[in-house]
Amino acid sequence: QYLYSNSGYYLLAAIVENILEEKFSKIMDTYIFKPLDMKNSGIYSNQQLINRIANGYKIAVNGGYINQPFINMNVFNAAGNVYSTTSDMYKWEQALYSNTLLSKESRMKLFNPENHYGWSTELLKINGYKKEVSTVTYNGLIEGYSSMITRFVDEKSSVVILSNNGMNYFAKRKLTNDIAAILYDLPNQIEKTPLSFALNKALYEGVLEEEISNYSLNKNLYSTNVDLINEIGQQLFWSGNTNKAIIIFELNAFIFKDSPTAIYQLAEAYKENNELKKAIPYYKKAFKHDPSNKYIKKILSEFKD
């Protein structure tokens, strides 16, 4: 069976180190970074100085950004301590079309959608493009950092996104599609201001309440996406900015009254903030959408007025 986990990758590195009798960082240098001339890539260690390394940031309570708290990257090993650049990642990605790193048989196995080696292999419909295109995607996230690589295999093109403020999955996906539209020479789609973009900007400038008020008065000027707005709330929650996270979740549940995602996330936010009485009505709504959810059923059975 397929059970993806960071621990699995940590164990994988330990196996490789045991077989080759070298440290994982040395192995990566020998077999990947040096052969592909990836001069700005390596295995991050807290002990070394790396020129121009990007700091991770999170949204501050009163606007702007603050540094992400220290994370001991030494404990991750193969589970997520590679540093790189978009140009180096492109070199690595292009090498996967040849036998430089992997044999043809290994590549077929790696990108077979039935094998689930962490990659998402699918047909994707680009904005405004009638034909579905073959893509292979990998998404990553850690406190203060976020990444996504999407390979457009028929054209041997790729979009690499590296972010140092925890950019969410749906925002990366939308940005990838917008860039891909340019790659495929599709006409520019003029759309309304995405509310998620406006909320992000307002959080940075410390004017969230004003922006929400502006939206309520001028809804026709904005486009809304339940997942994009939800991810902003999650990012705030992970940053410890609970009160503003709840404001975002409440707004999302108000806009998308029948969305299981918005309803459930608001319930979870209230619960995590020790506001169970506020959470229960939303858990009940979420349970109507998903009556087989054992987690929600347990919460409702334990709650007593």
C-alpha cells in the first residue's frame, strides 16, 4: 500500500547512506548536484553559512512579515532539507527526460500514476485551453517556505515556484496555470480582483477589516475562490495569528454558505480556539455533508450543552 510520509524519506536516506557508506549530503553532491552543474543547490545544515539563502517569513499580527521561528533543519535529512534555485531545479527536471539520472525503466516506474511515488501525474486543462495536457506535479510546504514544480511533459517545459512565505497550494496552482497559459500562447484572461489576493495584501498592510468592509460594499468587483480564501486562514492559523484566521474563516463560511470546506474549517478554528459552543453548529452542518465522518461524529457525541 501507499503511505506517504516524511519519516519514510528520512528512512530512505538512512538506507542509501548505509549502502554507499557516505553521508546523504555527500551522496547528493556526487550523484546529482555536481553532474548536473547545480552550483546553487545542496543539503542545508544549521552549521554552514550559505550565501544569499532566503529567510522564511510569516504574516505578523499587525501587518507586514516577521521571521519564521528557528527550525532545526538537521533533523529532516531527505525529508526536506535541500536548498536550490529555480534555474537549478530546471536543470534537474530536464535531466529526467534522459538517462543521466535514471534509466528509462526507472523513469517509467517513477511517473506511472498507478505507483504513487509522491508525484501527481494527471491530465490538466489550462485556463482557456480546450486540450488536456500531460503534467507531473510535486508540491511541498514547511513553516515559512513553500514550493511546487509542474512538468508539462509533452512540451518538456516546466514551472518551478519557490516561495519563502508559506504560499498555499491553491495559490501556487493558480499561478502555475496562469504561467502555463503564457507558455501555450493563450489569450490573456481579464478577471476581477481575486478576493484572496486583496485579503493577502490587506493583511500585509494591516487593514484587513477595511478590506472586508470594502468587499461587502463592492462584491461585483471581486472574484472569490473558497480554497484560496481558506488557505489564507490556515496560513494565519499556523502562524499563531488565531484571531485573524477566524475572521478569514468566518468570511469564507459567509460567502460559501454551502461549502463543506468552509464550514468544516470554521468549526475546526473555533474548536482550536477553545470556542466549542461556536464550533458545534458548524460541525453539525459539516456532518450533514459528510455523515460518515467519524471525527465529527465523535465531537458531536461528546458535546453536551
